[in-house]
Amino acid sequence: MKNIQWFPGHMTAAMRMMEQNTALVDGVVFVLDARCPAASFNPKLKKMAGAKPVLYVMNKCDLADERADVLLKRIKDSGVNIIKINSLNSGSRRDILGAIEKIVAEKRERALNKGQTKVFRYMISGVPNTGKSTLINLLAGSRRADTGDKAGVTRGKQWIRTEGFELLDTPGTMPPAFENQKLALRLAYVGSINDDILDIDDIALALLRELSEKYPSRLAERYGISQGTPLDMLETVCKRRGFMLRGGEYDYERGERAVIDDLRKGKLGRITFDRIEDLENLRF
Ligand SMILES: Nc1nc2c(ncn2[C@@H]2O[C@H](COP(=O)(O)OP(=O)(O)O)[C@@H](O)[C@H]2O)c(=O)[nH]1
Ligand SMILES: [Mg+2]
């Protein structure tokens, strides 16, 4: 299997932009994907935050199951600020506002005592497609930041003002190399790596293998898959969906896209890929 490597030029520029903006902010919000918080954690970005207060947000919690809560608890118990939210649900607005306010509460109090009303600035950061722009829209109460279900929708720099805060949306960035290919694959499944650079065969087959280990009943329910190699499973998907080419050959690519699409749209149910052991060696 080809190793996943991705660091296009605009990402290098984005890293530089974030480095410069870190100096301007009071805190950094790192948006993670609740289905794979270890995979979507970026040590480079963390390092860039330096001594600034950090809040981790496990977003898309509606797509993850209770295993994500186990991960959240483990990270929280290590003394880290972390919450889970669903950015598409207005009920999460209060949670995130409360969490970012808590981080600057003392500073705000001190400013108020001096008769100043301060606007606190946060940089919203994280790998692509974790929902940074959607989170900003939730906070701003309108569609202000561009969103999209693929990597790389947000390009430039945007400050957005809301309720005593200014939020800086940023394009997603990735580490230049993935030390852990297992985690890199999970980012690919959930759409945090631009599909153009991916080998869809590798991703879909790895996804089928991982699902058959972790959520076999979902594969049985949706595709009638009982067992077999990843390729056997893919053929079952093709048969079930009628993805056949002339001459009775399997249309593998359509089958692959269907499985990936189903996962991304939540049609395979709530899924969490990461496990406690994936958090080892990560310093949130
Ligand atoms: N189910 C679900 N989808 C979400 C959530 N937050 C964002 N999304 C979707 O994820 C995709 C990427 O969101 P976007 O905000 O553009 O991500 P960004 O690249 O981090 O800015 C969009 O299709 C959003 O509608 C969430 O909490 N739950
Ligand atoms: Mg964005």
C-alpha cells in the first residue's frame, strides 16, 4: 500500500499564517473529529499554540458512538480542556460558548474591574473537514464561514465577531508526514484528506477490514456481508447494489465509493474508530 503523504503548498502557507496569528489570539480551539480524535489530533498545531490556552472540541459527536465518550474522558482526565459537540445542532452553541468563556473568565473579570469590555480572540484550528467553519457559523448564528463536505473548502483568513469573541477561521493543516499510517487511513475515511491524492482502492479496502473487525453487524445489515477478505466484502457490496460492468465484472470503484460515502453520511450508524491505545504517545 502506498503511504499517505500530503502537504500541498497552500497548507505550508496556512501553517505560516497560523504561526503569525497565534501571537494575536487569547486561545486556540482545536476541532477534532469525534470518530477519530487521536487521528485528527495534530501535534504540529499543538506545538504552534505554545503557551496559549487550548480547548479541544470533539465535533460530529452525532456520528460517533459511546466509545468516543471513553476517549473524551481519558483525555479530560489528563487535565486537558475538552468537550464534545454537534456543530449542526444549535443546542451545542451554549456548550461551546461556555467552554471558551471559562478559559478567559479571569481575564474578562480583571478587565471588567478596570471598566474595560474586552473582546477575546480565538483561533479555530484543526485538520480539514472536522467542522471548523460550521462551528464558527454555529457561534456566529449565521452562515458566515464557508463550509463543505470535503477537504480544503476554507482558503483565506477570516475573522468573525460574535458575543464578546472574535474567531479566526483557518484552513485545515496536516503534519507533513504521517508517522502512523493506521491513523492516517482513518482521516482518509472521514474525508479529512483531499480525495484527489488518495488511492481509493486502499482506503475502501482498509475501511471494510476495519469495519469488519469493529462493527461487523453494520456490514451485515447494510450490505449482507457475513465474512471474507476485504475484496470478498467489496464484491458483496457490488452484487447487492448492482454495481456490475458489462461482461459480469464487478464495478469495484463504484462499490468503493458507495462504502466510503455511506460512512461519511452516517448511513452505517454511529462509529468510533479510535481506541484508548491510539491516545498513547499523544500529548494533547
Ligand atoms: N454530522 C455532522 N456533520 C458536521 C458537523 N460539523 C460539520 N459537519 C459537516 O462536515 C462538513 C465539513 O464542515 P466544515 O465546517 O466545512 O469543515 P472545516 O473544513 O473544518 O471548516 C460539512 O459538510 C458540515 O456540514 C457535525 O457536528 N455533525
Ligand atoms: Mg473550513
